[in-house]
Amino acid sequence: MKARKIVSLVLALVMLLAIAVPAGAEGFRKVKVAYATNATDETFVGRKKGLEELVGPTLNMEFMYSEALSDAGALTTFIENAFASGCEGVFVDLANAMDQGAAVANDLGMWYVGVSSADSAVNYDLPYYVSVVGASAQGYGTSYATAIESVLSDGEEHSILILSGAAAYGATSFIEGTAGSLRALQEIYGLTYTRDINELATSSTSVDAENDKGVKITVVPGMGPDLTNTVSPMLQSGEYDVVVGTTTIYGSLSVAVDEVEKATGKNIFFISRDVLSDTIGNAFHTNDSTGHPVMDAVVTQATFETVSGMILLRNAIDGYADNMRADGRCSRVPGSAPLVVVSAEQFDILSAEDIPFAFCTAEDILALTGPDATWEAIDAFGASLTTEAVIEKFNK
Amino acid sequence: MKATFARIMENRWFSRMLSPMFLLLLALLFSLLTGGRFSNPRNLRMVLEQALVVATVATGAVFIFATGNVNISMGAATALIATLAAQAYLASNSLAVMFLVALAAGAFTLAVTALLSTALHVRVLYITVVMMTLLSSLQKGILGSSTIQIPYEFTSALKNANVPLYIFLGFLVFCIILFHFTGFGRKLRYIGINDVCAELTGFKKSRYLFLAFVVAGIGVGLGAVMTIIRNGSITTDTAASLNMDCMLAIVLGGMSAFGGSRSYVHSAIIGAVTVTVLNNGLLMIGVSSMILQAIRGVIFIILLVLSQKRPKGLPSQEG
């Protein structure tokens, strides 16, 4: 009788503990994961918010963020310190040291996901190297082509200035962004370039993309604050009425564009890469001195890669690494191509308060975790997040 | 009370022991706060490995600092030499060739810096500002947009064999003997105390400055080899923060920013490990990396205030 009472008491206690101390969100064990970033800019702040508010609570993950890292040495130090702090996985957004970081994490026994628009070049068979995520270079090319086609298919002839960013330094997303823009113009005007498109996209000096139709197209490399000094005089010449930035150019060039529009009375179409921030929202909603919207199209910074990377890490940590890797090597999960926003209405839908980070709900994330989840399923879900699909899903 | 405090601050042993004691206390504190995880042998080894590149380059730089001069081109020199040495390795597939190229290029680059300063009669600081830009441009010219990748098997094998640690220990012993147990080291410190007085005594400043830069160049060469082993790749961002880290390490390690009699070779390793311990320990106790910079800054300022007061009565150029 006494033994039965003790057993009942123990069982009751176990049940109470089970209710009072859950294993974590949806039964997940709490894990800590490191996030190494190359910049602590607006994009990073947005991703951090998304991780803290959506991914962390959903998958019971805690995150440790780095300072802005620049090279493999700083990344190595951060990964080692993250390991010492109890992190079981690491997510690395530093393309120039991605594969070296994988080797460091592998030596420490930490699961590893890198961000790049290209696949891993070396170290891909290391057992802890789970995946390379990030919109593919081709995805950027397609998105820029879409943006240009939607803005310039008015039957008019335009003069176009394409800012190729870091394409001259071999950055694949910039190369494809520039090449995609050139291909779209080829399609719109039915023209033929006298030089190879890739050669034009990777030029380290300003170059005219000469063509048989005589359409004025100039490719200008470079990014950052210096861009204003290079590009402003070109705009002031009044020759160009379309500016396409494969990097974030709104902050550095919007004033220059506005001044030229006021001086010439001619509208300049503005296409940029950026995040869906309040600043960009204002640019879509405000008309310039010629009565046209300040911003005509935005190719968004990819956000799904952050979510997919964390899902891949969560699954690997939980023991399903084989499903997250492809045939004995790290998988390549490009996921969604960057979304293209071409109107204030689209911007309002995609940036509404209740839109979840990276357009993924907690249910979407949970559906991609567990023993049955595969990297192919995660990739396919990302690929389904097109601009049209997202607008249809969240437009109420 | 004030006089007693001033006496303690000027005490030779206080200035010598302040930084090591602070480092020890810091390590004990982090061990307590992390329940012993900080003092886990694996973590301590990681901390040491993280500090080695800075410690090696800074150890060589002590010879320049001791003369009262500052070289701010150490990071750019290390990056350029790492680029050359990595290319030499890839071309020859020989570790010995990589070492030789790094040592020769390191000593040569810094020797040129010293010669430019003494031949043109321009202050070392100004020459090193120019050299920093020049060396960085050279590296960018060589690398362009490419990344030099060193095979993982090669760097991993050297890491596992503790090669960086042995390189550092060998260089440290060499520097300690040269700086603290030979006339050369004493003369460098004398120049740091008062270079005019040293010249009048018969110590040719240009000659000793040249030799100090050559020793620092060897440190830069070895640091470049260690950078290759640790990073496994070289880009134009390699060693971007090394210069500031080295200067910080020397000063935090207890060496006077004015050089002279309070110059110690061990300052470099104490300072480099202090910076690393702070980063590692603060992250382990859960401090966010954004706040970490602020905390680190406050601690550095306190240490600087405590250790960098120029002793009263020390003969100097100002009298």
C-alpha cells in the first residue's frame, strides 16, 4: 500500500514537471547557435529581429551574434569563442571566408551553414558542413530582369546607367544582377551587344555597352559612399533617364537623382537593391519633381536564407544531418530568388506589420523540421516564395 | 595619501606586475563566472592560439616602440608578406620556401621603412603612414579580387603539430635574450629615454633604428606565416585590424607608450592574451558582442590610465 502511494506520488510529480517545464517550443531541446555577419547594417538588424521574434521561439533556439567580421582570422576567432560559449552550430554570412569557416567549425564539432550566391568551392565533404544557403546568382539575374522589364516596357527608348557594384571583384550576385539587366534590355529592344555580356558586367572601369540599335547603356563598377562622386557627374550630363543599382544605391544617389530631375525637368527611373524599410516605402509613396514615384522598383535583399539556414542547423543538431546534406557533401539550398517590388501597393502588402519575417509562418518552419524533413523540401519551399505567391498568400 | 599613490604608480615593480596581475585576476574572475568552463584546458589553448599572431608581431614591434617610435604599417606589412609567402608556397609546394620568403620579405620591407626614415630625415611615424598605404596598395595590386586558398590539409597539419606555438616561443626567447640580456636592447631603451643624449654618448640612432626594424620585420614575417596557417586563405581584408591590435597589446601589456626604460618584451604576449581573454570571457558569460566593445573600451582606458603615466624625474628630451 505504501509502495503504491510512493509510485503514485512519483508519477504525479513527473506529470507536474512535464507540464511545468516543457522541453521547449514544440518539444525542441533548447540549443544555442552562433551567427557570424559581415556587417551590422539595416539588413542584419532586420534578420536579427526575425530570428529573435520568429525562428528562435519556434525552434527553441538562442542566438549569439558576432561583430562585423572582415576576414577568415576574425571568423575563426568568433567560431572558437562561440564554441566555448556553448554554441552547437554556426551560421556564417561572410562569403570570402565561408569554406575556411567550415573547416574551423568541423574541427570543433559544430554544425555549419554558410551564406553565398555560389556553391562551396572547397571543404564541402567535411561531415559538419551542412549546407550553403542563399539566393543563387541566377536568381538575382532573373529578379533584375523582371524589375527592368516591368519598368521599361513602355515602348519608349531610354538611356540606362547600370551600377555593377562589386561585380568587377568577382561577386557572383552582382555579376548576375548586371548580366540579368543587360539580358533584359537585349530582350526589350531586340538588340545585340558588340561585346560579351559577362565581360561588360565584370568590367573594372566604366564601359559603354555598345549595341546595334544604338541604345545608350553604360556599366559603372563600384559601391559605397564613393559611388556618389563617380555617378553624380554622369547623371548631371542629362544623358541618362534610368539608373539600375545592383547594390543599395538609394541612400547614396537619391539626392543626386532628385537634383538632376529638378534641373532637367526629366524623370529618372530608379531601380535599386534594398530591404523593405520605411525609407524605401516613402520612396515608393512619394512623387518626385516630375510627378513620378521616386522609387520605381526594388530587388529585395534575400531573407529566406536566414530562416532556411537555421532550419538546416536545427535539423542537423537534432540528429537528421544526413537529410540536410546531399550525398556525403554539404547541400546547396538557394531557396527563393530575391523578390521584386514594382509599386507602392506591392510594397504595402509585402511590408505590412503582420507579415512574418522572410514570409514564413511558424507553421511553415515547423513543417520543415523533424525526421521527415529534407534539404530538398526546404529548397522547394523557398523556391515557392515568388513575389506573386507571397502577395497572394498575405494579401487580405 | 596622494604622494603614496604617486610613489606606488612610479614603482618599477608595480608597473611591471600590473598587467600580468590584471590578466590573472581576469582569468580567475571568468573561471568563477563560467563555473570553470573558461579555465577548461581546451578553451585556454584556444585563447592562446587566438593571441599568437598579434603576440608575435607585437613582440617584434617592441624593439621599435622601445626607441620611442611607432610603426603603424605592421598590419599592412603582414598582409602583403602573407600574400607573397602564400603564393610562394603554392608555387613551390614547400614549407621551407614559404618560411624563407616570409622572413626575407618581412626583414626587407621593414628595413626599407627604417632606411627611408633615416635617409630622408623624416619621422618614423610619417614614413610608416606612407608605407601602410603603399604596402596595402601593393597587396591589392597582387591579389585584385581574388582569394588565395591554402589547402586545408596543409594548414590543419601545421596547426595540429602546434607549429604556430613553437614559432612564437622560439621568437620570444630570441627577443628576450636580445632585448634584455645584450647591449643592443639596452641601447634601444636608452634611445627611447633620450635620443639626443644617446647620440652624444656615441650610439648611432640610425643604425640601431635600422636593426630594431629588421627584428620587427622578422616578427612580421613569422606573423605572416602564422596568419596563413590560422586563416587558410588570404584576401585584401586579411590582417585588417592587426596593426591596432598590436599597438593595443603592447600598451596593455604594461609597456610605456613612450618607450625607454619601461619597455618589456613580455608586454606583447601579456597584452595580446589580455585582449583575447576579455573577448572570450565576456562572450562566455553571455555579454552581447555589441556591448562587448563598450566594456572592452572602458577596461582598456582604465589600464592605460594606470600604466601610462610617464615617471617623474626620468631624463627625457623635454628635460
